[in-house]
Amino acid sequence: MADDKIPSFSWRAREQLLTRRVLVLQGPLDDDNGTLLMTQMLTLAAEDAEAGIALWIHSPGGSVPAMLAIRDVMRLVPCEVSTLALGLACSAGQFLLSSGTPGRRFALPHARILMHQGSAGIGGSAVEVEVQADDLRYTVDTVIGLIAADTGQPFDRIYEDSLHDRWFTAAQARDYGFIDGIVESFDAVVPRRHKAGIR
């Protein structure tokens, strides 16, 4: 039987959120939706460099290159980029969650966050395996270093904790440094607008 289910989170819903400067990572992160998030973020920053951007996350993880590229864009744009774990922020989702602007990283009260190193399929000739292993080591060290910088945890602790799946409640994620707070008010999840004029 063909799966003809119509996605409830349609392009129309995404466009409505985009006009409010809200981007959503929903489902696995891949090159396609990763590129979309990057270009949307750059476009919003070009439209208004002072208004905030929100990245809402409900994702089991995904592409490491896309994840790193999105973080680069988050650091490149002049806007603050707040992040919010809606229900699930795993692996790449956790990485992007903690990559938000310090002080503007949040989770809903019952969100769950997962940190792990992930895996890579290494195969081929001995030379190819060695090259792939070197690249994997570089990538792992890069990711762990960035998580350590974002959380304030020592590199070695991040390395050890990420060797196996480690789940965090919202409160545990706050204590670890993935987020700055647990959402208690609607204002926390809405991007800050630049207020023009004299007050």
C-alpha cells in the first residue's frame, strides 16, 4: 500500500513561520533541509541585521557537514539566533541547540536531548581506510571542541560522555550547558524584534 499521507507541516506552515523569523528543523537533518535552513537564515539576516532569528528543533539528528555549516552561518550572521528544543534534539539536533546565542538557548519542559559521537561507515582499501579514519578523527575532535566551547565543559568530559548515547532531560541539559533555560513564558520562544524610533 502506497504511503500517500499528506505532511501536516506543509510549506505553507513553514512560510508563515518564516515571516515571523522562525526556522524549523523537523525530522532528520540532511543536505537538502540543511541548505534550506542556511539560506533562510542568511536571507533573514540580510533583510534585518538587528532582529533576532529563532531555530526550533525537533530532530533525531543527521548530516554532520550540514550541521557544521549551519553553525558557521549562525556565527556569521549579525543577528542573535535563539534555539529551542521542542520535543527531541538528538546528535546534530543537540549540537545546533547548544550552538545558539548564549543566553537564548531553550528547551520545552519535557524535551529530551541526546549526545553521542555518531558513526561512520569506513571501508575500502587499507589506504582509503586510513584516510577516512584521519578525517573522522578530525571531524570528531572538531565537533567535541565546539560542544565544549558552547557548554563550558572540558573537552575530555565531552569526549567521554559522547562515547555512548547519553540522554538528558531539559533540567539536565541546562545543568550541563546545552541550554540556558527551560521555557516558562511565550516571550522566550519568540524572536526579538528591532524597535525603531524614540522611546
